[in-house]
Amino acid sequence: MAQQMLSTQFWNPAQRIMNQYAPCDDGTCNAPYVYWWHAHTIDVLVDGLIRTNDPRYTQRIGEAFEGARTLNGGTLLHNWYDDMQWMALALLRAYEATGENRYLEGAQELWSDIQGGWNDHCGGGIAWKKDQLDYKNTPANAPAAILAARLYKVLGRAADLDWARRIYTWNKTHLVDIATGFVWDGMNRLGDGRLEDEWHFTYNQGAYLGAGLALFEATGEQTYLQDALRTADAALIRLIDAASGLLPYEGDGDGGLFKGIFVRYLALLVQVVPRPDLVAILQHNADVLWKAGRDLDTDLMGLSWDERPQDRVSLSGQQSGLMLLEALATLERQSLLS
């Protein structure tokens, strides 16, 4: 139902993308175009395809891919390295789900460009964007490590695994709290070398634990899995509201996607290590969202999962809610829910 309503409320057939807000009757909400939101559109459509095997998802994935490239000026390449990483991850999943080579070719084109973001500022790491090469952060490194590890599993190229290890090691060394496993956002944003440890985002925790999980799955090395579990525990201690048991409100716009990224990778971790406490967190958040955070007439979802949306709803926030519901559907199919 939630997938159907995403299409009903957001799909723009003229531009072949999801509108960035709903309602958006004339398409003007798509300027400026936010590239990385549309990477996650492809990801959630792949979720639907895997769950249903419905060819309508295959068609819509193709349309969303071409629409995203068209609105990006006819190219997949972009100024922000993290944005390209999310697109490459979505396209790699689309390739695995459909077998269509255009998605693998797109992921490899992006990966080749992403590697050019690695430089010696801050002791290594991939830059956040091409016009600020000395700013390094978790958003531009943890997804890259996931991508490289997954490409290694698909294509078997040793160089990709080497990249995954190197990127992950840099991220762990520079942006993970050694005492707890909690993940910091970035360093040197203002050119002063300062560590930004005041930004506590679900996004960073999800991407980093996803990198550890991807490397564990590629290598079988337990250290990576233990890192992922440690970060998951640290994130839940620091970010879950003690009274409500919910993940935090992190704003609209880009922040609307943050919880979705966290729950996607936490749910993947649960499938490898089915800890009841982690399952319970996901199930509770989904139950509250479905009962209290969803407009009963439109299925539009609030940014706080215990509050129904008001006025227009961002694609970013809607997709986060959908990622949570798809994650729970996956856990249910695997008999992991209580």
C-alpha cells in the first residue's frame, strides 16, 4: 500500500521522477533538483521489486533512472561524491534485481569518478565534493566502502576490495569514537582541521555500520561485524528517545532521509545477527509510524514518526518511512519478527 501511494502521490510522468514534494501539481517543486533523493527512489523501487517480483516495478525503475539522469543534465556524474555513491549503490541493486547491464554500467561509471575524490588532505579519505577537496566526512566515505565491497562481491575484482578496506580504515581511524563506536560527521569543513563531533545523525551511524557489514559479507572477517554491532548499540543509546523508543526528528529536506538510511542498514545487520532487541526497535518504530505518523487518507508520512504530516510532504521523508516499512516486510518474510 505504501509503495502504491508513493507512486500515486509523487510520480511525475512528464519528468519521469518522483516529485520532491507532495502536493506538487505543476512540477515546480523539482527545482532545484536534489540528485541524491532520486537515488533512494530507485532503492525503494528495488525493494518493491524484490518483495513482489511485479514487472511494474521493473518499468518504473527504468523510468526513474532515465528521468534522474535527464534532470541531472544527461549525466550520472555530479559535484557531490556522497550523492554519486548513493546512486551507484541503488544502480548496483537494480542490476542485481533485474539483470539489466545499463545499471551495472552506470554504477561502474560512478565508481570510477568517485575514486578520484581520494586525496591526502586529512590523511586520506574521499572528499565530500569536487569543489571542496579538503573536507572529509562519513557521508562521503562509509557509502563508498559499501559500494566497493559490494562491487567486489558482484565482479570479484581484488582492487575493489582493497578500496573498501582502505576507505573503511580511514573512516574508522578518523571519524569513529574509539571509546563507544559512535560515528562523527566530518573534519576540516572550515579548513581548520576541526573534528565535527557535535552533529549526531542517524545517517552516519547507518552508513558506517552498513560499511562494516558489507566488508564482513565480502571477507568473513569478524572484526567488521563487531564494529557494525558496536556502532548500532552506540547509536541506539545516544539517539533513541528513552520515553518514546523512537528515532529522532532530524528536520526536513536532506534530513528527512537520514532515518531511512539508518533503518535500511540496521535491518540488514539484523538479518545477519538476529538480536531481538534490535528487531524490537525497528518493529516499534514501524508500528508507531503506521498508527500515529501516517495520514489515513493519503498514506503520506510525517517526519516525526509519531506525528501525522501537515501541509506538503517531502519525498525524502516519505521515502524514509517507506524504507522502514519495507525493512519490516523483509524481516517478516524471514520470520524475524516477534
